[in-house]
Amino acid sequence: MANQLLAGLQKNTADTTRISALIELGKFQIYKAGEVRSDLDSAIAYLQEAKDLSRKLMLQRKLHKVESLLSVAYVERGDFQTGKAHFDNLIAECRVSGDKEAEAEANYRFATCIRYILQNYPDAFSYYHEAENLYKALHDQEKEIQVAEQIASLHEDLGHLDLAEAKFLVVLNRYKAIKFPRLHYIYSSLASVNRLKGNYDKALFYSLQCLESMNRTQDTLSAAAFYGTLAEIYGDLNKPAESVYWYKKTLQQWRYEKLPNFSLYNAAYHIVQDLVAHHKTQEALRLLASLVREIKPINNIQKGCVAQAQAFCYEDLKNYALAEKYYLESVDWFDQSGSDFEMSQKVQVDVGAFYLKRNNYKKAGLFLRKALSYSPVKNSLSTIKDVHFMLFKVDSTAGNYTSAINHFRQHKILNDSIFNETKSRQLAELEVRYATAQKEQQIQRQQHELEKGKTMRNSILAGATLLLGLLAISYNQYRLKQQSNKLLEAKQQEINQKNESLQHILIDKDSLLKEKEELLEEKEWMLKEIHHRVKNNLQIITSLLHSQGVYLKDKAALSAIRESQNRVHVMALIHQKLYQSDRLATISMAEYIDEIVDYLLVTFDRQNSVIKKVTVTPVNLDIILAVPIGLILNEVVTNSLKYAFPAGQKGTIGIELIEVASQTYRLTLSDDGVGFPPDLNPNRSRTLGMSLIRGLSKQLGGKLEINQESGVVISLLFNEEKVGVTETACI
């Protein structure tokens, strides 16, 4: 964006367009990541020129906007007096001219500046309230509510959690009253404050509401932060698999945006912890190295987070000297940041735990007690609980039994408040739901039998209709592909014609080359757009299936709906990967298979009882192959998760895709469960799942074998070249 503005600046004369470009450049330099003085110097230079032009052209509103930004730039650069002078002059001018809108914006911007830069919270409250009153006088409800949201957030920063939650709830209701669509930001704030309070049932509820609102509005600007909040909640609830899943999505989103952000390195830190726990420490170090090389940390907090993760790795490698060096370096970086937020406490905990393992109880106690000095209401109760338990060990060893008992008592109180209360709330909710259902049954008892038959009939009809819709979407997908191939052939013919013309018309060489490049770009864009639209259509089907499932009571119909959702997800995942990657026709089977299995394990809530063993040859296959393979995988793994391990039995699912010869592959899917029922012949079964497996295997031209000597083993041998020839002939 900055390069475009600079390029435009060279063309613009002294007019409003140039002023706007200068303002945007100044704003970009102020709010870009990092704490670099040269950026702020550049911002002030751009804004000063914009100020001079605004005065020359007598553009009062532009002048007020520039002054507002200049006040922030000077404060960020460390010159508070100059910044405050600009702010005071601006407020005086706004009151003389009656420009309440500029006055409100200036108060809001300056409050945010001194809140984060100077941490002057009383003045920040004062300026926020002034902005709120001005927006109220202007009848600008949306901006008035936005300021109220920042006031609630400031209360959260100060540890006034009950007050913050109450104000956030008021903001939520006010947003709903004006039908404000993007409620995910306020839901995220409510999730965060309830996590700090230890109300994990509410925290999880609001976090899931946040994601639902984000997906509904397609406003994914802060998706990485939302994923991170959900990951933290699952981490506090001691659910590492779910926590790491969302941290990976957070890291993926931040890496896609390529912005140096604390949340990026925080997510990497937690993923590193998981890799180390699974004895993949070298892989963890490679992840850190590639991340730092790709997106260099630019401030103290980011550098501290990287050092903390490195220390964790070297501790596992038993290089204790290097681990200690990085731990202390991390502490120093966080101390320099001057922040008392959660990671500042967490690094003290990690260092204390490190010394505790080394039996250096004096240093362990020093860092652990410092961790407790942070405001407990501004940090996770789960972490504080662990600190008390470690201090119990430290004081017990030192013979300080009174203190040890006190720490153990605090640990027990926090542990009970986090987990027992959460379970009690969940049980209370279930009881309320059950009582409500009983009351409804009593009211409708006379019509029970009639409604039961009607519901079953409607469920079957709805399921059949939705399945027909799914088939229609699949056929539409095939037709879209045919159309895209025809369009691509037409574009290729145009390119060939231009190439022939180039050999005879040398004068038009440059223009024709440019046109050829445009056609190639148009072809690539068209392919991505088609994949994007197909993915969106499939997501609509998934939403329809989900909506229908909410009203179903028949378990068989509900199961059919959920399985249909999984099938649609498999196809949607294909097209999502195609339009998000540089490869427009092939899929990385290793990533694709791994994501399908992870999705199914989470869907059936079996990630803690069923182990996956995936062995996939690094190969990229055409979508013609990938779709049926994904659907076969979905059917087989679904059957295993539903039937192979009854009553929560633990087991293993194996997935193997290997190249046995040139362009010939074998897909093997197995489980060590109870196997098929004695009276079921899988080769003759007419169930929808087995019919799909046989039909898709035939589509691949593959050889399907089913073995059930020990659990179930399904093997499919297919040839890539054979499928490609068959598909081309069909088209």
C-alpha cells in the first residue's frame, strides 16, 4: 500500500488528492508494526506537508484530521509535550468552528494513544468518555458504542473483570439493537474476560459465537486472533489436541498475512511445546528458524517469545546451559517491554519450572514468586494454579511448611473453581434443557404418535431432498469443470494464434506479448474463481445440511445429514486448497489426507481415544483423482469411527498411500477394531457408504480388496495415467 501511495504522490499536484495520499502515508508510518523512530519521523514529515497544503487550500476538516494524527505521532516518538500541544490546539479549533465530529475522533485517537504508549489510564478514560459524549450528541450510535467497547476493554486491561464483562454485555445488546452485523469482535472480548475469570463455559460459548459471526459475515480480518483465543481456552481446560489445532490455524493465518505480530510468535511457542512433547524437538527448532527467517521479530515482546520457545527446545535436548541463556534472555526482553500481560508472567513460570527441575530451589522460588506478583485478574487462573503448586514444592523442600501448605491450598481452590464449577454449570444447563423438553412433551402428549410419524416422514423426505441437492451440486461441479476446460482451450487457441502472428508481424511484437501475458493471467484467475465459487456453493450445502439437522429428532436421519456434511466438506476442501495455492489442478495428498482425518476425529470427538497413523508418499494428484480418493477416505474412516471402536474403545486407524510403480498407487485404509458384523458381506452390502466406496473405486478404474481377518483392511490399487485417459475421453 505504501509503495502505491508513494507512486501516486509523484503524480499528484497540490490538491485534495495529494493531501489524502499524504495523510494515508502518515497514518501508515504511525501504525505500522515495530517501534522505529525513523518511521515516526517520516510520518511527521508527511503530515506536516499535508497540514501546510490544507491551510493553503483552506480545507478545515482535512487540517483537523492531520492535527489529530500529528498529536499521536509526537507522543509515540516520545515528545509528549508537543503531542499534547497539538491535541489541545485542535480541540480549541474544533470548538470554535463547531466541528464536533473531528473533536470526537481526536479524543478517541488520543485516548488510545496514551493508553498503550504512556499507560496513562485515568486520562485515557477521560478522553474516551469525552469522545463517547460527543458521538452521542452527533447521534452516531455505532461510533458511540465503539467507544463504549474500548472503555470496557480498558477496564479489562486494568483487571476490573466483573465491570468489564458487564460493560461488554451492554455493548453487545446495543450492537444488536442497531442490527450491527460484525458481533464477533465483542464476542471475542467476552470470551477473553471470562477466560481470565475462570468461567470457561462462558468463554468457550462466546468464542464459538465469535467464529460463527465471523464466518457468517465473511469478515476474517482478525481471524488469527479469534483462533488464538479459542486455543488459549482449550489450553486452560487441559485439552492439548484441540488447543494445538487452533494454534496451528492461528499461525497459518498470520503467516499468510506475513505480519510480525505477537500472536504469531505466541502460537509458534505453543506449537513448539506440542512438538517437544511428541519428541519432535529438531522439527520445532526448524519451525522457529524458518519463521524468524520469513517474518523477522521487530519488537521486544516478539523477540522474547522466540527466545522462550528456543529455551524450551534446548531444555528438552538437555543443553541446559543454552536453555538457561535463552530463558534469561527471554525474561530480559519481556522486562524491557514494560508490559505485565500474560506472557510476561508465563516466561517467569517457565524459568521457575526450569530451575525447579534442576533442583535449584532458590532461583525457582525467585522467578515463581515474581510470576505471582503480576495482577492475578489480568492473567490466566490456570497458570496461577500451576505456580502455586510449584511453590508448594519449593517451600516444602526448604522446610517452610506453613507457606507450602498455603500454596497448596491456593492451588486446590483454583483447581476446583476452574474444573468443578465448570462441570456443575454444564450439568445445570443439561437439567434445564431436559426439564424444558419434558414440559413440551407433556403439552403435546395427545399428538405424540401423529407428530412422531410426521417427523419421521419429513426427515426422510428432507434427507432425500438434500442428498439430491448434493448430487446436483456434484453434477454442477462437473459441468463447471467442462466449461472451464472449454474456456481454457479457447484461450489457448487465442494464444497460439497470437504466437503465429508474432512470427510475421514484428512491429506489433511488444503489444502482442503483453496481450498474451494478460490472457495467461486471465486464465489463471478464471481457474481460481471457479474453484472459489464451487467451494462457496459446497459451503452453502453444508450450511443447509446443518440447518436441517437442527430440527431433526430421528437419529438415523440426523446421522445421514451429518455424514452428508462430511462428504461435502471433503469436496469443499479440495477447491479451497486449489484457489489458495499456486497449483491450480493438483492437490498435495499428504496435507489433504491429514486434514480430512483430523476433521473427522474432531467431528466424532474421538481425537483422544483413536490414534491415526498416516503414511503418505509426497505426491500431488490431479483433482480428478483427489476427489474420489477423499470421498473413499471419508466413508471408510467414518465407518471405523462409528462402528469399529464401540463404547469409547481405544484403537488405531491407519492410512497409507504409496507409489508401487510409475503412476500406480495403492491406498490402504485399516483399523484394529471389532470388524464387520458376522452377517455382513461388504462386497454385497447395499448401504450408501459401501455403494459409494465401490462406485468411486470403479470411477478410478482401481482394484478394490476388503480384508477383515484382524479388524478391517480396505485396499485400492489404481493407476494415475489410466484415470486421466478415461476422464479425458469422457469429457
